[in-house]
Amino acid sequence: MGKVLIACEESQSVTKEFRLLGHEAFSCDILECSGGHPEWHLQQDVTELLKQKWDMIIAFPPCTYMSKAGARFMYPTAGNIDTDRLKKAIKAKEFFMQFYNHPCKMIAIENPTPLKVVGLPQHTQVIQPYEFGHPYSKRTLLWIKGLPKLVPTDVLTDYVPYLPSNTGGFSRGQGGGRGIAKNAKEASKTFVGVAKAMASQWGLLVK
């Protein structure tokens, strides 16, 4: 079985699914893990771990400053960009690119739709929770190297938005919604159905 790094994951959702299949999987985050298996968690900056050899790397780098959902903060007024926020976004991109450019032969990086100004590479695939048995929509992008695209496992036709949309407009009586997620931690969760698909479909390729 393979040695798998699940980067920027305190929930251990993906780590546990790979462990169930016998892989030597480790979660890594600067936060303590909440998944109940600290023995599988490396609480540290992931940069040093990227110097080691891994058979597969799955990463969930922070998206706060890169996400399109934060456009209203990047562009506080029409035509004007918040230079301080842009600097933070570029720093977040540099962190993202550590995974994207890593020599590991099998890599997957997850993030929401980024702002064009950040200039991330073209993504490989778009997935939704409702394709993996969860009754929610949450557009999620995958950047994949050396791995096949994830195949939906349980496609639902009845679902609701997981994340809030147009929150400012919603409060003014315009379109939008509050979504299901109540905080940033919930908003960034990896759904169990997606985690199982990653482990069952990609884990077979790790020897």
C-alpha cells in the first residue's frame, strides 16, 4: 500500500477513508485534527513534508483570498482592486503552486472557483456534492495530475445550495440565500461521499 499525504486537512475525512483501505495516509494541518486520530495527523507547516517522498498528495489549500466568492472584498468599488488583499491572494497562490509543481506523480488539489486576477492554472474537473450522494450543491474544482477524473457515485437530482450566495444582496431583499454552512469550517468540509470516492478510485492506483 502507498504513502499518502492529505495536506491542509484537519477533519481527516479523506485520511480515514484511505486508512480504511490499508494505505499509510497522514493528514497535515497547522491546526489540531478533529477527526479523532491524532496518531495519523502531522500538526505542522506542510512545506517541510513536501521534501519527503509521497506516492500521492491530495491537498486542500486555503482559498479565502483566492476564491471568487470574495470578489466583493477584492473589488470594494467598481474598477478598483484592494492591493493588500491581492498581495494575500498571490501569497496563497504561491502556497497552492507548491502542490501543483510538486514532483509527486499523483496529485489532486481541491479549491473553489478562483478569481481570474489570481491566475491559477486551468482546473481539470468540476465536482458537486450531489454527484456523490449529498443533497447539496457546492461547485468544487479539482486540479489533477497523474490521476483519472473522479467518477460520480450517487447522483441526486434534489438538492439545495450548501454555501451562502449574494449575502449582501440577500439582506437587502435581493436574490441569494444563506446556505447550509454556518461558518468557514463547515463551508470548507470535504463531504464523506467525495472522500470515499477519492479513496476507492484513486487508492487503487497506489501500490
